[in-house]
Amino acid sequence: MNYTKYIFLAFIVSLFYSCDIHRDPYNSIDADDLLGTEAGLQTATNGNYANLKGKKDESAWFDDWHRITEYPTDNVSLSGTTTDPLFYFYNFRNIPNNSRSSRFWSYSYRTIVGCNQIIEKAEKAVSPSMDHLIGENYYLRGMLMFYLVNVYGRPYTQGPDNLGVPIKLSTDVTDLPPRAKVGEVYEQILEDLKMAEELMTLNKSNVYASKEAAQALLSRVYLYMDDLDNSIEYSNKVINSGKYSLLSTEQLRRSMELPPEGNPEEIFSLKFTKDADYGHGWYTVGGMYATIQNVGWGEMYASKSFVDLINQNPEDARKSHFEAQYLKDEAGAQIPSVFWVNENYQYVQETLIDDSYIVFNEKEYTIHTEEIEGETLHYFIDDMSNKQYVKKDHLMEDRNGYFKYFIYKCSMQEGEPHLWSPTVSRLGEIYLNLAEAYAKKGDVSNALANVNIIRQRAGIPTVSNIGDKELIDVVLDERRLELVWEGHRKFDVFRNNKTMDRLYPGTHLSGTDAYEVIPPTHNRVIEFIPEDQILVQPNLVQNP
């Protein structure tokens, strides 16, 4: 790994990427002098946060983090091909020279080295405020190691002796550690986050790391390790702090519009602002998900799989985080239709005429209705005398035959089309961490109690009887609904030894040998180590 160019740039050059940061030539200031004062320590720490955001209108760490974690899931459906290497994440055709993966790796370690610079040079116990700043860097290092090991190493639950990622704890250019075992990386993550928890004692805005941010991430880390008691302990620490509260049901509907500081549920977010970070909005995460005020590509949509799950409760407040795009007639009214998915997992839709029949392949078919277990179903009899079940709706806009379910969760902060501050931790996740931990302990009552806190807030019926479902599946479904497009789903599926089912319309099924279902043991559950890193550091063993 070529760390040479990152040592001073990690926390100095990256300062230029954010607003409200003093722009003196820090590379001409001795590191001991810079980090010996609280002002210098704050500036350097701000630089490490800024390094994760990058420059406006350019991809950076958080853009690639989102695409690596969300695109290989059952929550999204791509509507066409693209030369952007995000395509390889989406269709599980990982390649070792993916520029986005390489940038994610490089920016992660660049920031880790920036944190190391502060951890090495800054003196503890000078003041609570300086201790807090040092703690923020321990947190950032632990957070980045956590994301790295989950992207490039197999889930902890598949064996802590699998290869993880290098543990880089110094700024020494000759220190080029090989890949550590997954378990060793997790031990370092725990050590860093516990040190952060100890050092951070001040009440700062939720756009900075805090004691509770460390506790929230510890809750997740322990959950990924199946260390259930510790996950429960740290979840309760966050809840019992009393510093956070769930948004109301109505607030939840418009949660994407809130800046982090205006959201009492946010524990830690990367703050993006219009003037410093936004640019024109096209190359943001949200720009891929929707076209808003004529801004954005709108090419990646909510999957039919996710839409079907959330539509089980039509009143779910979280439905406002995405929206079907309907065609309209000359009078501006939506056009009644029916649609279905054929045997090739392609959408078919036809106009519903007089609420009774459709014309399909130049033939008329009557739409019939039947009641099954209290649910009204619609169908027609095809040419083979089979029932073809359809959904009554309205004609939808499509791109290349894929329905446009625009995703708004990553857009519209403060009214800007694609401004978004990505969440690292929030209170909703903490309740679901509790639910999963209790489910795995066989504690049905406490598991459902925490699931129901989230369901009640979403405005949907609570669960009292899980019927034939596994308790863990009830929890995972709720995690999917609540945390969708926040970077959890891929890890939630594979670390729980589940299969990623992608049998729904999308270009991931195009061509031969498409990955329709991906088992947790598949090689492409994890990314290749970036090829350019192996070229400069041959002791990095490649993933199979």
C-alpha cells in the first residue's frame, strides 16, 4: 500500500475540501506545533471529516461507500447499462481494478493515517476538549476499519480467522502491514471505539463523533460478532442517555428534508451543506436515484422486492421515501392499468379499459376478481387457460421497461434536490439492534417489543404473533424497511447466513449466467482487494 503521499496530506490537504476551515499552508507547519494546540487539533480533525466528503461534484469516500454497500442488495433495480464501475457492484461482477473500490480503500486509509497522526502526536489529559478531539479520531479510525473489514473480509460470523484488511496504526511509511485476520481487525475496532467512548465527554453536534456515537457503533460491531449481551448493553447505553428521540410518524414522512442537527434521532451523520459540498446535484448519490426539479439521472430505482414488502402495509410512513412515477392523460389524470411480472422477470403493463378488460398481444382479456384469505386478487385467463394474476394500478413511467420507483431518501435536504447528509448511526437502528440480539437469544417478547417500537412509529400494525415465520426473519424484514438505502442490507443478509434473492426486474438479470440469488458463501459477497494496492504492496493477498 502506498502510504507515502498520505502522511501529511491525510489531514492537511484534505482540509481544503470543506468549508469554514482556515486555509493556511499547513504543510509548512511542524506537526508537533500544529497538534499541540486545541485550535490546531480541531483543524486537523476537521480535515479528517472533510476527507470523507471530498470535493463537491466529485466522487469521494462516502459516494463509494454507499454504492459498495447498497447496490449489491435486493433494495435496488438498475434500469440500464453504464460505463460507471458501480455496475460491477450492482451485478456482483466484481473486478480487482474497479476505480470506485480503489478510491474507497485509498480514502479510507488516507483518513486512517490522518487519525494516526493525531493519535501519535496529540497529548491526552491536557483538557477535556482536547481529549474529546483525540477521541473523535479514535472513533473515525475504528469506524473506517469496521467498514473496510466488512467490504473486503468475510462476515465475522463465517469465521474470525478469515483474512480481513491491514491494521494500520502508524504514520511510518515503512510500516506496510499485511492483511490481518477478521477477528484481529474486530479486536482493534473494539479497542479504538472503547478508547473513543472514554475520551469523548463533551456534548457536541451530531455531525461530530461523540461518546454515544461510539456506543452506537459498538452496539452494531458486537451484533455483527454475535456477541449479543454486549450489543444489548451498548444499545441500552445509547437509549438510556436520553439524548435522542424517535421522530414522530409525520416527521418520519419528511425525514429526508431535515439537516442532521434538526433531527433528534440522528446520533452521527456526515454533514453536507449546499454551499460547500453540493455543487449542481447530478453526481450525488441521490442523483442516481431520482430526477427532481430536472436534476439527476434517475436510473436506479426501488426494487419490486422492496416495494412489495413495504406495500404489505399501505399506510407505512416510510413509503414517502420513494415514489412511483405515473403517466398522465391529456387532462392530467392518472391512467388505470394492470401490470405483472412475466417468467423472465420483466414488467408487463396494459391499460385497463372500463375497469374490466385489457388488450394484450392484440387480444382482449377480461379482468376477474377473487377473494383469497381476505385479500382481493385480480387475474385474467391466458391462452393456455392459466390464471395470470395482475396488480391493478395506473400506467407507470419506465426506462428500458423498468418501472420508475424514484428513491427520495438520499435527496431533498433543506429543499435542495439531491442534498443529503448520510447517516452513520441513528436511534431507529439501535432499537433494531436490540431486537435482533434478543431474537437470537430466543427472547421473543423483547425482540418483538423493540420491533414494535419501530412499527408503531411507522404507523403500521404491531406484531404479536409471528405465525410460521422465523423470529430473526421478522426482525430482518423490519431492519430492511427501516434502514433501507443506509448501507446495512448487504451485511445484514450475509452475516446472518441468508441468501440475497434478486429475482425481480432489473439489469442484473441481463445476459448469461446472471446472479439471481447469491448465497452467503459466494466469493463475491466481498470485494477484491484493489489491484493497484497489491502492485505497490505485494504482501496483500488477493481474495479468491
